[in-house]
Amino acid sequence: MRKVAIDEVDIELSPLGVHSVRRPVSDALGTEHFAMNYFELEPGESFSGGLHTHHDQEEVFYVQSGEATFEVADEPDSGATETVSVGAGEVIRFPPGQYQEGSNDADNDEPIVGFAFGAPASKHDWEEIESVLHCSECGEETGHGLSLTDDNSFEFDCNECGNVLSF
């Protein structure tokens, strides 16, 4: 058994700089088959930083307070998204392969406090994540594979032409 207070879990931020508070609770608890991250999102911040999917993991988001906006798509195309609002006390689930991006709209007056849960593993398999980005080489929006570099930054590889973007 392990017990931890959320505010005692160290903050770990995305290399993309898209949120100011992310606490990897599953790391602090030592889980192996379940991911749990606590978030506080100020207006204009997001959970992930872009439309993406996990081909090997389902995700559930619980909004404790505030209202999150999710863009959802069944294909790697931000022009084909549906917008879904998730308010305090509500949850939303994304199956493996469904594209999503959750954020706190810039014009909201209050922060979002919530949790992201993932299974069946406590850590991402970076090779199973696909992000939707504009490719300067292809000249259009395409799916990109994602990898985490040794210096803790992200590298995105265009699935169409192989062009590499680093953040």
C-alpha cells in the first residue's frame, strides 16, 4: 500500500509548456497498470498541447472544478473535430485510437482542476502516440509519431514524408 497527498507530488511539466501544474500521481504511488495525473489548468492552458491519440491506451478525464473543452476526432484532422464541454463533476472517456485535446478556454474566468487516467499501463508507450501537426514539408496537417529525446524534449515524425519536428 502507498498513500500520497496530491499537493506533495512533485510538479512535472510537459516539454511543450502547455500547462503550469501536472502532478504524476501514478509515479508517486508506484502504479504499473494505471496512469493518474492531477492537473490545474489556467485559462489558455491544455492537458496535452495538441490533438493526439494513444493507440494502446484508453483515457478518462475527470473535471473536479471548472469547465474543460475537448476537441474530439476519429481521424487525424483538426478540421473534423467535435467540441465537447466537460463540467465540474463530469467525466469523459476516449478509447484507443480516438483523437482528442482538452483545454481550458482562454476566455474562462476560472482554472480547471482535474485528473487524467489511462490504462492499461502507468507510462506512455511513446511509439503508440500519434499527434496531429502541420508538416512544413508536406504542406498540410498530418499524423506524426512522437518520441521523447534524451534531453526530455519531443520529436515528431511526419507519417506521410518522415519530416522531423523538435520541441
